[in-house]
Amino acid sequence: MDIITRMEIKRLLQQKIVYFFLGLFIFAVIAYSGLLTSLALRNLVNADEKVLGGLYFPEFMLRFYSTNIGALFMAMVTALFICEDRQTGLLIQPLLHGRTKKEVLSAKMKMLCFFSTMMITAITIIVYGISFLRWGTQIFSTPVFYQTMSKYALVALSFIPLELFLILLAFHARHTIMVLGETFLLLIFFVLLNQSFPKAASLFPLYYPYQWIINQEFQALTWPEIFPGLLNFFFYSSLFYFLILTRSNKINFDR
Amino acid sequence: MHPAIRVRNLTKKYRDKSVVSALTFEIEQGSILGVLGPNGAGKTTTLKMLTNLINKTDGDILIDGLSLTEQPKQALQMVGASLDTPAFYNDFTAIENLRYIADLHGSISNQKIDQLIELVGLSSETTKKVRYYSLGMKQRLALARALIHDPKIVILDEPANGLDPQGMRKLYQLIRSMAAEKQVTFIISSHQLSDMEQLCTDVLILNKGKALIHGKTKELIHSNNELITLTLDDAEKAATWLQSSMQIDIIEQDKLDFTIRINDLSFNVFLKRLVASGLIVHRLSIREKRLEDLFVELTEGWD
């Protein structure tokens, strides 16, 4: 791993916002696993048993990160590492010491894609850890366990094209607030598109996590359902990756 | 011996608007060049083109004989720079920040980092995160960072910002000694005109993207006549009288205070005419021209 990527990862591990977010997520998982599954609340919310706990609980919790919340959180971290770095003048430092824009962009991409995967891993560990304390070994029962794990893995993959898109957006939008605002508007637009024209929505990577985690929740996915999504992720990831690198000289690093 | 930096016809346009136009200058090794100009004169844009942070529209930049366009990596290896407000990784210490930059260059020892920290007077602050540094301390650390790879040319944008008078004096001493002893060439942009006059061997004054004057500081200051400062009792009448004479240039006017220069006219004759004009003179003094006067004359005051 090159020195710029190592430095970026080192900085990432010092970001309080990451720990704050994970802390909130732990709180949410404990709240759902403890409070909502109590007998009194079970009757009150009159919810499906699958939603409320046991074997299906880890998959239920995935919906809280896989789409909008995860996208907005990643938009915030991406903007922090690109827009804020540009504003403070940090983005140009490697350039003043002989490194190219391509090297800096490449390090940002590696770090943020690594981070998006690490976040899913951390969330998997949190959800399974708390579920294990609450329900014991039953949460590892097959085939639901494998089904859930494959969905976690698919969500991790879905974040790669999203993250690369956010990097591209952050390099063109000058301020953090613009990146967050544009991501928010994009998510609303996508929800509307998905509701009105699902076929058109299926052309975009965001469609697949919605489909797998929300529309097909608690259902096993078949290969023909997974394959178009993976193809879509690969296409968009490659597109954004090459778009960022080929436009590297035109991307403004200056504040 | 070729110059440290040679700039020919350097131009930067944003759409059709020229920010820097046809700038041409060169600097000898071991010189200290002050780049001066009012806000928006193109100083920072010029410095950013010299460090390849922004692309030039036209022109050539040769650093120690190497073209910045054709051999950017090798040319920039000879340049150390600190531009804009100094930026650091705030959650790291000074040493950690310098270690990172040192690693970007390759084989730079920890001993070298310690020496630089000591050189800029931050030895007692090494365990503190940069977040808790004052602007002056960050400026000093930025200088250490710019010097980390022993560059032949150091470019500093407003290096005295945030420094107290003692800090400024130390910084200028350091720059002078490095230029004299190690033949390091400095390019400094600053608004501290009196300091620049003392520090810089050369000056380049820019306005609206164009070079108004470039040369040795001392030669430029002494090439023109002395200035006369006057305090007169009637500003309107005084201005009319001063303007009516072709041999008098009004350099500056502040209410009743005038700074003028007389051309092709002896001081005695001027004095006789002044008395004959009936204007009441409260104060009159002759002073040597300073860099600030030259600057004001050329740029017609701050924007």
C-alpha cells in the first residue's frame, strides 16, 4: 500500500464521526433487539415475527444501512476527505512534494472504497454480536445465515460504484453541504424513479440494494437475480474509476 | 551559471480573462525575490503556476534549466513551497506531519526532521497536535515542510502572516542566511512592504496580471528622485496649485498631507514658488524613497 493511502487510512481511523456513527448503530441494534422484541412491544407493534427477532434479525437490520443512511453517511465522509481537504489546502500538499493528481486521486479512491467495505464488516460484526447475545447460536442456523451473509456481501459490493460516484461528485462540487444536498436529492429522485419506472431504475446501481434488501427481504436470492446487479456494479465502478483517473488533470485541487 | 528560475511570456487566462499576462523574469541563484502587488494582481496565480498547481495558458518556466512542462517531476524536486494558509493534518503532531511529507520523498531521516524542527524553533512543541498550534507556529512548521527535501528554490506565500515581530525577525534571518550560505533562492509574496525592502534582493511588482517593474531592490529605490512630504492648510487650493505645475508629480494625498516628487526643478526653486503661491506650509520634509513609495506610484494604491 502506498504512503498516501496509508496516511489517509491513518487519518480515517482518527475521525470521531465514524465512531459516533458506529455508536449510534450499536444503540439502534440494541434498541431493536431488546426493546422491540419484548413481549409487551411485540403485541403493541403487531409486527411480523421475522422482523422482530431471532434468525431473521440480522437481515432486518441491514435495511438501516444498505440504502439511504449508508449513502448519506458515505457522502459525508467522502466530502470530509475531499471538499474539506481542498478547502484547507491539504489536497495540494502531495502535489507540492512531487506526487501527481492521479496518485492522490487513486489514494482517495482506495481509502474510501476500503472504508465502505470496512463499514459493512463493522456493521455485520455489531449486528451478529448483539444478536448472538440476545438469541444465542440460533442466528447462525443455515440456510438463513448464508442467505443473510450473502446479502451483506452484496451490499458491500453495491457501495463501491456508489462511493466512486460520490468521489467524482465531491471533486466537482466545491463544498461538503453541496455533496450532501446533491446526494439527498439524488436518493429522493431514485426512490421516485424506482416507484414509477422500475425498469429505468434497474439501469442504476442503487436499484439492486433496494431490490435485494427491501423488496426481497427475508427471501433467498437466485443467481439470475444477483447477476445483473453484479454486472451493473462492475460497469459503473469501471466507468467512474476511469472517469476520475482520465479527468485527473482537469479536476481542480485548489481551494 | 544559468538562473534559478527563468520565466518567459507566462500567461494564465480563465475563459477569456487574463489573470497573468506575458510575465517574463529571471532570478539568480541565492537571490530573494519579493513578488508584490495589490489584491488580485496575480501574485498567487503566478506562484501556483511556478509550482505546477495550476496549468499555464502560455509561456515557459525553466527551473534550474529544466522545463516545468516537459520534466515536471524533476523540476519540482528542486522546489519547496508553502502557499496560502499553511495546511496540516491537525490530529497529528509536527513530527508526524513532517514524517509523512518526508516519506513522500523517500529517504529522509528522522534526524533531518529533528534538525528542521529545531531550525524553525518548534523543538519544545513536538508532542502537541498541530490543531493546538497558533498561526505563527504553523507558518514555521510550513517552512520546515518546504525545506524538508533540501530544495534549491523555496516559494513562500505570505510567510509572515500570523508571526509576531520576533518570529518575523527570526524568519527573515533564516531566509537571509540560507540564501547567502546555501545559495537557496527564495520567491516570497508579501504585503509587508517595509520588510520586503529589507529582506529582498530583487522585487517584482505586479498589477492586474502584468509586471510593472522587476529588478534589484536597491537599484529600483535609488533610481528615482527623493520625495517631499508637505502638510498644507488648504487641501483644494494646494492640490490645484501642485497639479498646475508640470514639474511636480503628486504621489499620494491624504487630506492635507501631500507626497510629491519634483522633476527637472531644483528644491530651492520649488521652495520659492511654494512660498510665492501663498499656501501656508505646516510641515515640509524630504525623505528617501522607500519600496512602499515605488509600489504606490506604480500601482496607484491598494485595491
